[in-house]
Amino acid sequence: MSKEFIRIGGAREHNLKNLTLTIPRDKLVVITGLSGSGKSSLAFDTIYAEGQRKYVESLSAYARQFLDQMRKPDVDFIEGLSPAIAIEQRSSGSGPRSIIATTTEIYDYLRLLYAHVGQPHCPETGVPIVTQTTSDIVDKILALPPRSRVMVLAPVVRGQKGEFRDVVERLSREGFVRARVDGTLVELADGVRVRLDPKKDHTIEAVVDRLVIDEKIRVRLSDSVETALKWGEGVLLTLHQRPEDPSKTQGSKSKTDPATPHPQPSTSDTATWIETLHSNRNLSPATGKSYEPPTPKHFSFNAPAGACPVCHGLGQKMVFDEALVVPDPDKSLEQGAVLSWRRGGKRMVVYYKSILRAVAAHCNVSQETPYKDLPDDFKRILMRGSGEAEIEFNFWRAGKMSKITRPFEGVIPNLARLYHESESEFTRNRLKAFMSPQFCDACNGRRLKPEILAVTLGAGDPDPKSQIANPGPVHHGRLLAVGREGRRLFRHAAARRISGENRP
């Protein structure tokens, strides 16, 4: 197959007269000519028909039975042709959520590809996210050095405010003898009350079992892991201490049976224990956050499951633009340079003028100076606010002057607050005149949630250039670095998609 050209020989479809030509690849090629000269016959009925026919023939017999077989075009040969797509010659209603990939339905296949063979990563650290079965967790724990002391903990409260009396009482009723509360190991004996500050975040973990690594404890460890996963909703913690570490717990140095619980370490002793997080779900070992298993709907920016929560899948959001707030920088503040504060009722205009006067006086800036000549520091304070620095404002109230000292909010934060708090549609429409679309700062215009953007194909860390929204892993008709297994799964997923069994 030629890598640089598409060679067509002897094309006789419809009114083509034994046409032979060479078309360069990786170029934007335009076919022009008079009406009836054969433009559509060459582009759609010859090139596209042959490319689509070859792609359909590459699918399984099961998938082909759901598709209309395209006949071979009247042409001697076509070389260097990859699977092709065609956009119909019609005017389609394009909205803000429409892109080339959705119009051509390529995006449906990309969603299937990423959902089936993509490797999730932690969006914060880039660490691969893997799932584990109960047996996998047991094997990892048993891989510790022999005679290592291990505690299996089930997190029941993670970083939440409250006293959690009911949680502690429930653990005691269910037979748990010990728990780790905010890193401190406590006894759950009858009548013992654990006092927690309701205004602070707390973490409570039930101690499910304590044992010593030995080849005879697999059955007991499996039961303990299952119990911990049940109470921890798919998450458990293990604390282990290597056998060479000096023992700081109470008790003698006599031999201990592996199935016999060990004395509980003291609060200071917990620092010598190594903590490990395990989960049977998608969970980041670096941050401890768990994520849903990716499905095709998670890769759709038109679905709440995958759309960026800030821009709702649009890739951009309306924000107040300083260039629209101050459209004429040749004007001074006294002449009404801040246009958004010159519109409204008379009382509001007077109120805003007094604010501008106070801010200018605080920064020793003349209101007669054109806005473009004002210092950059003053422009920043005027538009974004003074932060924690307080400014003295003078207002006329009930016929007398009143003074208020407070930080200055800033023009743009003031407009944003008014836009979100106002229930008046007229006011909101008026403020929209000072807004312009900008890339979403949460997804950087890529429309999807961070954890979805962190799903990659092949090995390696997440790379923004290879993520699904930029715009996908298809290049010259080949799949990037997914390997033989990935290509097999993609073909299988595409067949199911075509047959209607796996509609995203």
C-alpha cells in the first residue's frame, strides 16, 4: 500500500470515462468541475464506496449480516486507500455540541474503543488506576515477608464532620473490638465513649482482623478481606510491620501462633506501621479517590456522566470580558469608561460613581486620566478587587454621609455575582452584553471530566496530545499503540455497536 498517494486506475462509474489519477494523502484535496462532470461519482461512488466496502469486509460475518453490502465500483484498481467516511451533501443543523467526529459518527467508535481498551489514570497524579479482585488483594498481602504483623482495616468514615456516635455504637454492636479514629487506635468496649469534635473532619476505620503472615492463614485472611471490603464499600486498608522492626508492643517475646491476635500497638507505635490501600473498584492508590468503571457514556460530552461539570460539555463558558466592560479605553473613569456601571437606575449609577471615586482616591489615581493610561496595578484592583486590603467608602444615606471600610469586590466579580444572584431575566440579559465565550479553565476546552481525559491507549502516562478530545487516536486509518489485543477488541466492539447490542 502506498503511504503517500491514493492511486486510482480505470474508473468508469456512471459518467466517468476510464479515469486514472493519483491523489496525495494527508492533504486537503478539492474536486471541482462543471455540473455532471463526475465529481460525486469519483468522490462518493468510487473512492468512498471502495473504502467502505473494504472496511465492512474486514468485520466478522456476524457484523456483516446487519449491514448492507456495498457493490464494488466499476474501477480497475485503487491502491493506498484506507477505510473512508463521507459527510452527506446536506445542510445539517449544527449546534454548540456538534463537532466533525459526532457528525461523521467517528466519535461513537472512539468512545467504544476507549471504554474497552483504555487505561484509566489518576487525573491528579497520573498513576495508573487498576482494579483488584479479592484474591488479588489476598495474594498481595500474603506476599509480605513471613512473620510480618498485619492489621486489616475497613474505612467507614472518611474525612467527614460530625460526632459519629451511631457509627461507633454500630461497630461495637456488630462485634468489632477496636477501631482507628483519626490515626489513633481505640478500644470499642461497652460503656467507652469516643468523643469527637463535630466541627472537624474525622476518619474512622474498623479493625477487622490482626494476624501474622504465614502460609496457613489464607482462608482466614480471605474472609477478613471480604468483610473489610463490605464495610469499606470496596476499599480496605492494611497496616503491616516487617518482622525485623523492633517490637514496641506490650507482651513477652515468646512464640505467638499466627492465628492468635497480637497485642494492640500504642498510639505512638502506629508510626512504625506501613499503610497500604486496596480496592476492588477503580481507585487511585495515590489519592485514595475511587472512580466509576469507564463506559461509552462516560466519554460523551453530551451526557452528564462524562461532561465537564463546569462547562457542561461545551468546552467553553461565558465570562465577563474586560474589553467589553471597558469598550473605549480613551475615556476616563469620570467620562464613564466602565460601561457596565453606567447603565441602570439613577441611584445605582450614583452608587457606582461613589465606589469608583473611593477606589481612585485610595490608589492616588485621577479620575480624569484616560483608562488606557492608568497604572496596571490600579486596573487590576479595579477589575479584580483589592483582596484583603480595605478601602474607605463614603455614601449618602438618609441625608447624611456614612463611612464604610471594607475590601473592594472588583468590577468583574461584582458583575458575576449580580448575574448569578439576580432573578430578573432583564438584568441577566443586560449583563450578557459584557460577556464573551472563553475556553473552560477546568477542562481546557476538552469538554470531558478530568478522570475521563486521563484515560489513555497503550502504555505510558496521560498525554494531553493523545486524549480522546484532541481529537482521537485514529491516524491514517491505523490505531495508535493499542496492540493486537486492542485491535481485536475494537473490531468486536464496533461489530456490537453496528448490530445495536451496545448502544452508547
